[in-house]
Amino acid sequence: MSPLRKLGIGAEAGFTLVELLVVMFIVGVVFTAFGVVISTTVRHAAVVTNESVTQHEVRSALDQMTQDLREATVASTSATSPFVTSSGVMSPTSITFYAPDDTFTTSDPTDYHLREISYQLTGGNLQRSSNVSSNLAGPPWTIPPLGNWVTLLDGINNSAAFTYYDGSNPPQLTTNPAAVRSVVVSVSAAIPGTTLTYSYSDTATLRETPPS
């Protein structure tokens, strides 16, 4: 045997065509599986992010509304309800009521203005509008027309958001504005990019006496 043959020089070496095809197939399968895992992870992360954002938006909107409702008060000592009930405003899809202005403090009662606050559920949107009386200290109140509607939450699936209860034990449903002692606010919001919804509700207990 020649020295060149002993050293392997001149001998055939490398992969056959079949071996190359098998390796390429295996590499392709591995990369495809890796791509599927990455894609699924990205989609899942997006769903989790969208769900978290939706939950935050829903809770923020309902927190603001329940805070407003907990401050609801009658417009005068002769009034029996804080609600504005003309044109069926106190309904499952809309609610309008009076509340003290944010700047009111018990240490400075002469700076008392009255707010008119309205919420409505329309076209899948929870919206808010409000205005403040131009006079202060007491009725009769002069309140300009409500301003522009601000959308607090969109993508709402439920057709009714507001449920009214009286002060009995246990509370009973009521349509009598003077009997309302609590309002349950419920929404079911779609999570973007999914077929999922996030449902949340909160209860606001109303004050029963006008401010002193």
C-alpha cells in the first residue's frame, strides 16, 4: 500500500447526497418546531398583556364611577333622590345624578358647588359627562348643559350596566329613585386579539342625607 493511501490522501471522504438530505430535513424540523414555540410564546405574551391592560382599564373606569356614586347627594333638602330621572335617565344603560364639586370641603362650606354627573352605556362604550353649577352655597342651582362625552371604556359586550337596589336586608331590586340605596355597576369587556372577555362589577352605596 502506498504511503499516500495510508495517510488517506486520495481516499473518498464527506457526506453522501442522502445523508445531506436527511440532515437538512432534521434541521428543518428543528427550526420549524423552534419557530412554532417562539410564535406561540409571543402570542401568549400578547394575550397576557392585553388581558392585563383590559383589567386595569375596566377597574379604573368602574372605580371612578363608584367613587362618583358614593358622593351622590340630593340637590335640595326637599328632594328625595340624588338622581335626575327625567327622560328615563335612571335606567340599566344610563344614570345621571348630583354630587358635590371636588373642591368642596367641610372647612369651607361656602365654596360649595353642585355637579351633575352622567354615565351612559352606548355602542359598547362606557362614557362620562359632567358639569358644575355656576352658583354656590345652595339651591336653586344653575348648572349648564352637560359637556362632551368622554369614553372611559370601550369593547363592552353586555347590554346593561346599572342595577339599582333598595335598603332592605337583603337588598331588593328597585326602580323607585327615592328607594335606591346602592347601585351595582357591571361590565364585560372584550380582550383585544382574543375571543375572551373580562367581567367585573362593583357596588356603590349612596348617601341618604344632603350635605350640612
